[in-house]
Amino acid sequence: MSELSQVLDEMIACGEGMIKAANTLKDIFSSTEETPAKTETKAAKKVTKQEAAEPEAAKAEPAPTYTKEDVRGVLASKSAAGFKKEVKELLEKFGAQQLKQIDPKYYAAILKEAEVIGNA
């Protein structure tokens, strides 16, 4: 009976961990206080600055295509690893509070920057 109790306790702990991870993801990707029009304008300004800093050679090479799910998976894992603040800052750098507000053409750049989160 003791072994069964231990297994059940472990299952409960796992479930609580999953709930915590789900709530963290919900917080990251929940609705924002900004209006979509303001967010899009802000995103256009910030990305334009980034594009200006990129070398011409980098612009000429075709970037791999990523889906929203690819980006969401990486950002969710970084957030679950304790880097929620950094993930939010990365989204804000691209002028958004949520991933769905970011143009898919910037997914590769987001993933590139997300690689360094937690590796410093």
C-alpha cells in the first residue's frame, strides 16, 4: 500500500507541474492591454530598426521556414525553464505581447534570439 501511495503522490506532483506549466503558457500568450493597431505599428518600427542593422548577405540568403507552433514550442520550453521574463522581453522587442501578433516572416529571427536565452 505504501508503494501505491508513493506512486499516487508522484502522479499528483506531475499533474500540479503540468498545471503550473499550462498557466505559465497562458500568461505568456494571453491577451494584451494594447490595441492590435498600436501593437502592429510598434512591431513595424522595431523590426525596421533590426532590418537596417542586418548585413546585406544575411538578407540575401533564404531563411528556413518556421511555423507558429515551432516558435511557440521553443518559447514555451524557455518559459517553463524559468525564463518567462526573457521570453516576454523577446516578444516585446518585436513589438508584440503575444506570438499571434508577430508576422511569420520574423519567426526565424525570434528563434535565433531565443537560442541564447538561458545559455549566457
